[in-house]
Amino acid sequence: MNLNDLFLKPYESYTTEQIILEAVAAVFGILSVYFSVKKNIWLYPTGIISTVLYVYILFNFGLLGDCLINVYYSAMSIYGWILWSKNTEDQIHVDVQKANMRDWISSFILFIISTVVVTAVYYYKPFIDNNFSSDGVNFGFYHLDWANLMDIFTTSVFLVGMWLMAKRRVENWYFWIIGDVICVPMMLYKGLGITSVQYLVFTVMAINGLIAWKKSLKQ
């Protein structure tokens, strides 16, 4: 399979509007990560634009876990925006901290809750795809492929990462790196080449973010 088959061929069936929408969502997503690396509060308004667009995109591509996590991102961005505003003097940059035991316990609980909820959503996916009608619908996981299964996992990983970022914990970057690496082939498999490249960029930026936040913590 060549580069054209991986990145360009899936877009042959897309409308111009769909391609532009995905590109705009990816650009604002990259801007959001850039601002987060800089500990800049602008990560939240740019992130909200990206996540709202991806709610629509991912729902149409059947990635319900990632769709739900983007709904959560949008809500958590508002929460994080408020928290960061209260913890910065110049209303732009914030100080960061290391996660404590309470943070890790909360993270574990969030991960389990997310896994259960998203798994349940996929169980009822045939019902959702049938316009919320149970006529002739068989519930279960028979319709899942590897990308859907990984979507359940990455949704939970990203949820924890987003929560730790809102709390300004350095360890949030570990979760972003893990999820981003998995999403590169997953999005490519789903025909979202632009988004796949975005997650590749995210991986590099997340590594830089981890380094920058650790350096800031030492200072």
C-alpha cells in the first residue's frame, strides 16, 4: 500500500466541506497543544473550537469513544479555563506541579468509569446506528474492529490526561503521549489521514511539553 492509498484515496469520497472541516479542526488542535506546551491559557479557547468540530467528525466516522471524549474535552476545557484563570497572575501563564497520591487515585477511578461507559456505548452502537430504534437490532460487540477496541482505551487515557492538565500536573503528558501514538495508525485506518498526521504532530509536541513542564518544575 503506497502513500496515496493511505492518505489521499479515502478523501476521494469526501466533500470539500468535510475535508476543510477536518483540516480546520486539526489546525486548532495543534494550536491548542502548542499553547499547552507553553503553559498558555489560550490552549482552552483554541481547544474548544477543535473539539466541537471533532464531535461532529468522529460521530460520523463511528468512533463513538473519541466522539464522547471530545464532548468531555469541551466541558473540561471550560473547567480548566476557570482553574487556570484563578492560578495565574498575568492571566496567561500558570505554574505546574507534580501529581500526588490523591491525583493518582482520582485518575484511576476516572479511567475505570470511562472504560465502562464507553464500552457500554459500543455495546449499544447498533441501536444508535439504527436511528435509536431496537427493531431488528442485535446488541453486543460483534461489530467492533481493532480500531474501535483501541478507541475505548484511548478515550480513557485521554480523559485522565485532560483532567491532569486542568489540574496543572506534569504527568498529564505521559497520557497524551500514549494516546497520541495509538491514534496515529487508528485514524489512518479509519480514513482520517489529516487527523492521523495531527496525532503524529501531537506526539512530538507532547514529548516537548513533558520536557518543558519538567524543566519549569525544577526552576
